[in-house]
Amino acid sequence: MPDTDPAIRVERLHRTFGGGRRRRETVALDHIDLTIPAGEVHGLLGPNGAGKTTLCKILSTVLLPTGGTATVDGHDVVRETAAVRRSVGIVFGGERGLYTRLTARANLEFWAALYGLRGRGLSQRVDALLERFGLTDRAHERVEGFSRGMKQRLHLARGLVGDPRVVLLDEPTTGMDPVAAHDFRDLVRELRAEGRTVLLTTHDMAEAEAVCDRVSLVDGGRILATERPATLGTWISRYASVEARDVPPSTVDELRALPGVRAVHHVPPDRIRVETGAEDAAPAVLRLLVDAGVGDVSTALPSLADVYLHVIGDRGMRVNK
């Protein structure tokens, strides 16, 4: 029987830093609400400084909230910290949390022991994770000699060592090459298939669009929108683009003069792309092209990257294909 309670529930969650007579208070989270059902892969998409990591730290009990409430797997992050920690696995980007002078195996054995594993159960768990993340051949080497991508794979293994129901992945592909990043996407799908809930923070639109069931756009400590990636795109359908082949120069001039047309670009060798900025502009562009006898015409809805650009802006945006 599937879980009916959400895996993560956040209500009016607030977190500030600093303040006082000589320091200006910084708002990292501004009374946000967020509900993530069990088994969902949920993306937090936003520029650096948007509040994504602060939320992950509160959900993993690393930080206390200034106000509001948050529960993970039904447990309050303030009153039931021990239960939350048993339910959560967290992976921070970069090299934080690894003991570089220890081997990969020793790192995982240490964390497994903290989760209460002992003896044969501990060894089996560590062996399985080393194999899953392609680290078996390097298990007895010190982490200080690992590449950034290998360290990140060890991070992912560490995040799963306690067999968590909820996995928090904070910029998990930092330092990964394209092949490793592709393998990571497969891993996220596996985690979903295993019934785990995944909260993924990123500012990589392609990553979010590829693996997330829903995405929350975050900026300035606030959640601006939460929807499925495809649905977010339809919200700004007024920014649709129209491409056409063999358009007469006079028709191109007429297109540029249409209300709601933002730009007309030449696409070599013989196409044009019309960028619109009003809800009724794309139909008007199509009518004009058809009336001019242009037969090769196509339209495109905005991608998640377009949503990000128009709702948040280009601060910190990255698109990896």
C-alpha cells in the first residue's frame, strides 16, 4: 500500500542569518511552503544564493529554522532530530564530508557504523555501494588521490549508506564529467523505482528536466512556482518561437512590424526564427506566413531553460546538453 503522508512537508519555513546592531540580517528562506509526496523526484531550481542549500540543511537537521515547521518522513526536524537523521541521506556537492586521508572503504565503513551497522551487515552494505558506484577497484586507495568525479561518486555512496527513505542531493553532479553525469541521472531513476523520495537542488536545467517529476523555481529565499517541467513551459507560451523556410524579404519586414514580435533571426542557410512575447503573437505570425504562401513552418514551446530565464533571469543559469 503506497504512503499517503508526504515525505517532506514545509510550512512557513523561515531562516535568517546575521542581524544585530552592526550586521544586517540576511533572509535565506522567506516563509516558504512545500509538500513533496513519497516517491517523487523533486527539483529545486535556482541561482546560487537562492536558498536551496539552506533548505537541505534544515531538512537534514544541520541547521535550525528561525521560524515555521518542517517534517521529513513524518518527523519534525526540530523535535525529532534522531528519527529524521535515520530517514535521510544527504549528498552535498564538492568535497565536504569526506575524510581524504582514509580509503574509500574506510569512509563508508565509518558512516555505516554511525548508522548502527555492524559486522557482516556492515561489510555487505559497503561492498554493495562500492560496486554500485564503480569504486570496487579503488576501495583501498586514499580518497586524497581521487579525481573530483570519483569523490562525488563516493559522496553518493555515502548518502545511501543508511538505506534512507528520503535522499537530499545538493548540486550532486559538481565535478562530474558528462558520462558520469549521465550515469547519475540513471541512478536517480533507480532511486525512484526503489520507492525513495529525492530532493535535488541544481541550476542545471537539462538535469532537472531529465529526472524530476516536479520542479520548484526558487529565488531570493522564496518559491516562485512549483509544477511539472512541461507545465511550467506552457505558462510562458507567449514566448513561443516560430521557424520558417524560404520567407520572402518583404514578409520578414512585415513580421518584424507585428505587435508582440520580439525579434526575427536569420538561421542559415535559408530559415528564419521569430521570437514572440505576447499570447496572441504566435498565431498572428503563423497567419501572416500562411497568407504569404510559406509552407515550411514549425513552432516550439519554451523549454525549462526558457522558463528559468523569463521567471528568474540569467543569474547562475547553466544548460548542459
